Amino acid sequence: MATLNRDTVLSATDLEVRILDVPEWGGQIRLKTMDGTRRDMFDAELQKRRISDNEVDIREMKALLLVLTAVDDSDQMIFELRDVKELNKKSGAVLDRLWDDIRQMNGIGQSNLEEMTKNSAAVQSGSSGSD
């Protein structure tokens, strides 16, 4: 394997894009892997939701990740952080479906979730926002 240099690393295409059908919303949504900036935004939002040293309130996490990964054709975020609460009111089934792809694209496995949300009472609360 070749030794990487600055130009090779900076020019590498390492952010996956997926276009997913969301018939419930009348079309498709374009999801892009979080870059370092968006991943830092995610981590910062988790810190804001810290309940204690060992607990994070993860309600709205699915909507938060959708905000950070849904992009338009120019790779600009289509939502803002202020949209999390409104998105969380959308169908829990749709959010769950998108969540699965977002987690896979961003390397967020079950062990990562458990580490991020140690001992959180809301980890599997089912609070995806569907009413």
C-alpha cells in the first residue's frame, strides 16, 4: 500500500452519498456521510444533552442525525439544528428507516451508541417522535 501524502489525502473522495426513497414524504432524500465538522456538531449536541457524567438524553437523536446528513444536490444541509424538534414529529417508521442508513454510513454501530449514551435511560425508549 502506498504511503499517503497531503495532496492524496485532501483529494480523496471519502464521503458516501445515498439517495433514499421516502414515499411517505413524496420523494427521495439525499444523505451524505458526516464530514469532520458535522461530526463535531453531532458530538457537541450530545454534550449539550448530557444529563450527568454517565447519561445522555438521546431523544431526538434520529432527527439530529438526519439534520446533519440530509443534503441538497450542492451538498448543503437542507435542515438546520433548529429543525430537530419538528423533524422528530415526523413518522417514527421513516426516521427509523433513515436512522439505519445514517448509522451505517457514519460507522455508528451499537457499541458506539452504548459508549455515547452510557447508562442513558433514553437509549431504547422508542421516543422517535411519532405520535
